[in-house]
Amino acid sequence: MKMQAEVIREGELEKRSDSLFQLWKKKLVVLTKDSLSLFPDGHKRAKGKELGFGSILKVDCVERTGKYIYFTIVTKDRKEIDFRCPDQSCWNASITMALIDFQNKRAIQDFKSERPRPLAAAAAALRALFA
């Protein structure tokens, strides 16, 4: 069973559909430290789509009009997902900050997991040198 992640923010966003007409559809969105989950028709009971931050490359193409902020989430496989939110809601900033935090933590974990090997080899070489 998957544990529930702490919710950073929850609310409504509009996602551009992939259909021929590219209509804007309202989604209930749940932002956690690891993912962005999208639920149709504003119901968390329905099966949602989870965009894990490990699969997201960046938040891009931010454009502000009088009423909306438009932005694009680019996945690592180069898929672009377009969103819009009311101008004052700043969803794009919330998602960007959570993504940056996730990427920084991942980079630190990767660095720490690679770091001991070279240090251990260097320490062994120094011990051998001064022995």
C-alpha cells in the first residue's frame, strides 16, 4: 500500500486537451513533494493521473495574459502538457518550486551515494603512503 504524501497545495487548474479542438478542461490538482496528480471533474474519488517529478524535466513557456497564466510542463520524454490558471493563483510558481526542491534533493542523494567511493580510495592511498 502506498503512503499518502503530504499535500503542498490542492486546487483547480485547467489542462488543454489532446483532442483535435484542444479545449480547456478543469482538473482538481494535488501537489505533493514528489508529484502532481490530476483528477477529472474535480473529484479525488475518480482515478487520477500522477505526474511524478522524476518524469518531469521542467516547467516552461510561462505567459501571462490579463486573466490567465499559461504554462507548459515538459516531461523527460519531451511530451508537453499545457495548463492555465487564474492570474493571481500562481500555480506555475508552486509547481516550479516543488520540482526544483525535488530535483535538488535527488542531486544531493546522487552525490552522497557516489561520494564515499572516491574518498575511501583516497584515504586508503594516503594511509598506504604514510604507513
